[in-house]
Amino acid sequence: MLIDAHSGRSAILEQALSDAGYRIAIRIVSTDRLLQQVRDIKPDVILIDIDLPDRDTLEQLRDVGRNQPKPIVMFAERSDPETTAAALRAGVSAYVVDDLNPRRLKPIMDVAIARFREYQALRRELEETRNQLADRKIVEKAKGLLMKQRNLSEQEAYQSLRKLAMDRNQRVGEVARTVVSLLEMLS
């Protein structure tokens, strides 16, 4: 997906992309309704060529990053440190300032895609770690409630949770959530 309001500039970029082996699925002139267009078109990469990204553009890119993450390559005519930082926070994988040299396009795209994939892997890992920590906390709470309610040792409480999880074909964390809810409701 190519976003550029200037037809002359985008024609040069389209040719450079074509020469590098890329195909433009769609060219649009603004970021209005960008999230919906990304959902509809499902581009592999989003390229935006802009003079200087404004707040609305960055917000649209942030929405895409949250809801339909894609590698985003932004070419800007000029920049300042705050705008660059805001673009990166909005999910831009590569922020390139100044004129685009067509020979540099493929390496820029490769780096942006690799950076995006690495970032997505880190996000997944962080989410998994958060879920594991939440599961541990709820298991500890369920064990504590079982120990108090049924006068069990810590090991017995855990074994009860584990057996219930196996019987129900669920994760121990899921069973612990159910146990905590039931025991809190009963007390």
C-alpha cells in the first residue's frame, strides 16, 4: 500500500518499488480511513511518502499498529526529533528523511520488514510472559484459598488444582480462576 498525496513523487516511488520487485496493491492519497483500507486490502507493507507527518496521520498509523500490525516505511521530506520519535511510537518500522535514492529502497524495505518481525516477536513474548505471571498469581491465590478453606498443605492444594485441570482438560491457570471465583463467592 502506497500513501502519497503527490502524484509525481509517488510515480517515482512506484517505479522504484516495481524495479525492486514489489507490487503496489493500492495507492491512496491520504490516511483518512486507513485502518479500514488496511483491513480491506491486507497489504504486506505500508509505504507513506509525506512532507512532514502530522498528528492525524500518526494517530491513523497508531490505529493500524494496534489493530492490523504491518511493517510501515515512512519517507519524509523533513523531520525533527519529536516527530521521528512520535512516528516510531506510532508503529513506523523505518523512518527515512530526505530524497529517496531508488537503489536504497530494497535495503530499506528489508530492514523495515525485519525490524517489524522482531518487534512483533518481542510483543508476543511479552504477552506470553504477562499471561504466565498472571497465571502464577492466580494459582497462588487459589492454592491459598484451598489451603484455608479445606485445610490442605500447599502441595495438596496444588495437586487438587492440577487434578481438576487434568480432569477438565484445562490449564491449571484456568481452573485456578474458576476456583478463586467460586471460593470468593462462597465466603
